[in-house]
Amino acid sequence: MIDELDVAFDESAERSTPRRHRAKRSGGKTAVAALLTFLLLAGLGGGVYFGYTKVAGFFVAADYSGPGSDPVEVTVAKNASLTEIGNELVKVDVVKSTKAFTNAADEEPRSKNIQSGTYQLRKQMAGKEAVALLLDPKARIAKGVTIKEGTTAKQTYVLLSKATGHPVKAFEDAAKDPEALGVPDWWFKRGDGKKVAKTAEGFLFPDTYEFDPKATPEQVLRTMVDHFLTVTGELGFADDVQSNLSVSPYEALIVASLAQAEAGIAEDLPKVARVAYNRAYKEKMTLQFDVTTNYWLELKGKDPKHSGQLLTEEMEDPTNPYNTEIVKGLPIGPINSPGKDALAGAMKPAEGPWLFFVAVDKEGRSAFATTNAEHDKNIRKACANGINLCGN
């Protein structure tokens, strides 16, 4: 910039002053140039400073001050990012801007521990005050409820009742029409000619949930059904089992629930599923899965029993629609809520000719067999390992 000023000054001097006098004027020219340069830079500096303060103003997050005023309930969704939480807080006027919240969260190392759930916050809080309250366990009014893999619908209603305060019967009534909860009608079709148990069993996906305290039993169950549909959709469950196994999604769901109940470890889920398919479809024989007898006992209000303690009349009860001891093929419906691994195992069962399995150690591992002789050998191994199958 100074060079350009010098050139401009020189050109002006050449036009107005004879060459012989230029040397004498050089000192004055330099002083004037320096003055002009100083004034220009000063002006630019002031402009830069003024522009900086204006731009900086745009980046100062709008924020409230203080702890806030009126109480308000806010639900933090599962796996929500800090920005998503901030957006939700802005919607209900808890914080003035998302940036105010995220800035405060960035300054608080514990902010990564903010859990999903419903919180009692206040309107018009400073960002840092909102972060502090979201980290206060006392502000969290919705506690999580965990539904484990293999939990039956009946057990689920009890857990949900304890978590929400709604009566068990309210959940039982809400579950009477699973289609009203969002289960598509095509899920209740099967291709093996057997009846369908049109219940919510199998569709209440196991997971940890944070429900809005104001949610009705219908809304709670609908959330769980929606989660089931999301997971099976992501797996491509329905299309896969129809194309590759030639069974209906409902039949595969039944197999998933059986495997969930019978397998002691996750690695055995695909193998147990294969045993169920082999017996039901390939050999067209009875499954003889004790878990279906125990499921019927639970539905009748009785306690389940260990396999070695089940009575013959209980296993062969002709009134049991879930009977697999004397009735060939799959039972009329799922017997619990299978998790993602069980669904995947039923969708892609292990390859093998197995028709039998038995838990052979206290860790839950199973041994698989194709013949009765092999199975008997595995049973003896189980008994030697302390598994109560041999009546002692």
C-alpha cells in the first residue's frame, strides 16, 4: 500500500515540478506520504475494529440470566445430541438460544452424562443453569424401565405398571387389540395352516425406555411396538424370512421367541432356531420345547418350573394351545419378546441337521445332536456337570 502511494506521489511530482528540483522536495514528499499512510491505516484500523465488534456481536449467544421462573417439563430423547437437546429447550423457552446451551455444556465436562428422560426445568434459565439442572438426578422425573430379552407380555405389564403408576389391567386392556397399537395385520398371517394367537406377545420390543409421565398405557405400548417395527425393518426381517426360509414373518417371530427362551448364550440362538425349523418343517415332528409348557403355566397364573420338574400331565395338557409336546409344528404364537440377536438368529439360522439340544453346563451352553443316541450322550454330560435333568 505504501509503495502505491509513493508511486502516485512521484507521478504527481513529475507532472508539476522540473526534474532538477525533485531532490530538494523529497523530504517534504516523504513526510506527506507518511502522514497520508498513517491516516489511512488509522482509518482502516478503526473500520476493522468497528467491523470486528459488529461481527463479534453476532456470535455472542443470546442467553437468559439466572435460574429461571415457571416450572416446565422437558423430555430428552434417547441418544439426543447436545444440539438436539438445546433445540428442544428453546422450543419451550427454557433457554434463549441453542448456542447458549451448547456453549455452557461445552464448559461442563459432565454434560456428556446427560441422560434421556423427562426433567422438571424452569422457563428462561441461563444456559449454564439448564445444564446444571439436567445433571441433577432430583430434576429427572421419568425413570427408565428395562424390559429384558425374553420377557413375556404379562411380565412386561407388571414392570410398566411399576414404572408408570398405571394399573396392570390398564396395560392388559390396551394390548387386547395389537393392530390398534400399530402392528400391521399382515404380521398375523402364517403359511403352515395353524391358528394365530392375535396378541401383543412378541411385539413389545425389549429395551430400556424413558416414557413421558403423562403417557397413557396405549401410548407406552405403541412406543414399544413402533420400536419392534423399526428394528425388524432395519434387519429386513419380513422380506428375508419369506424369501430365504419360505416361512411367514409371524412364524419366524415365533421361532425367535422360542430360541430366546431356550438358548442360554447368544451364540446358540441361530442353532436353536435351526433345530426348531428342522423339527417343525423338515421332519414335521413335535418340538418338545419345555418353555412352551412353562409359558402356558404362566398364563394360568402358575409359577414356571425347571425342565426336570415338569409333570407329564403339564407337558401333555391338551388344553394348552401352545403345546409342543404332543402337537406337531410351531405353537400358535410367540411366547416372549425376542431381542435383536434372537430375531437375527431366526432370520439366518445356522446350517446344520440338528434335531436335539440340551444345556450342558451352568453357563448355559448347549450341545446339539442329530440322533437320539447323540442326544442321550449330551444329557449324561449335562448331568455330570450338575444340570438337574437326571432326577438327582
